[in-house]
Amino acid sequence: MKVFINSISIFFIGLILISCNDSFLKNADLLLINLNKMNYASSNVCSYYSNVWKNAIYNEEEYLDASSPYYLKDYNQALIIAKDTKYIKDEVAFIVKSKKKVDSLMKYISEHSIKNQALYDDLFELYVKSKELTSLALKPSGSLIYFDDKTNNLSYEIVNLSNRIKIELEAKKK
């Protein structure tokens, strides 16, 4: 009888561990999807800022059009105007909302990563890079060259990490 009870206990513990692992993988997958959406929006905002900034510095495109709100503005004024556009406001609102969801998922992942430490480490690295990119989208800073280099490097690293994590997740689901 004692062996039977121990066997049942081990069975249920195993079932709970498998369930926890499935939950971890589902949340890791959800985290990756949300990070990718947030990074896409952040990249779009950074690209928009970069174009506004470049055009203002070199007096190109809309900055020579008298009907444009950017007409003959310096790059600081141009960025202020860009931040006030509906497009940027909508993207920033999406980023802020996504950030909250990502933070919540990351907290769950960090609390349940025992069996998946390597995957967690990659997700955490992606999370950190994503926060950097998001920060640049929410508060552009530095010179245009620094801003472009930083956003391009982060975007490249984020894509590589996302692809690696996607492969890891697929392998763990099998």
C-alpha cells in the first residue's frame, strides 16, 4: 500500500512538473510574441525619428516644403513636432501598453525558469535589449549618428536573439 501511495505521489508530482513546464513554454512563447511586437513598434518610431532628424539637419524633403509643419525647423523642434503626430502618439501608446504586459510575463518567466535556465537567459537578454530599444523610442537622445548606430545595432541583436529563442522554443515543444 505504501509503495502504491508513493507511486501515485510521484506520478502527480511529475504531472505537476510537466504542467509547469508547459505553462512556462506557453508564457515564454507569449513573451517572445509580445517582445517582437513591441520591438517592431519601437523600431518604427526610431526610424521615424531618424528620418525627421536627418531631414531637419540636411534641410531635405518636408523641411523645404512651406506647407509642412517641419518647414525650416531645427532638429530639436522637428523632433518635438514628430512626437506630437498621431502616428507617433499611437505607436508610443502601444509600446507603453506592451511594456506592461512584457514586464508581467517576464516576472512570471523568471519565477518559473528552473528547468529552462538557458532559454530564460536568452529571453532575459532579449528583454534587456528590447528595453534599450524601447527607451530610445520613448526618449530619443544623443547625436543622430549615435542614435542610428544604437538603434541599428539593437535591432540586429534583437532579430538574432528572437530567431534563436524561436528555435529553442520549437525544440522544447517537441
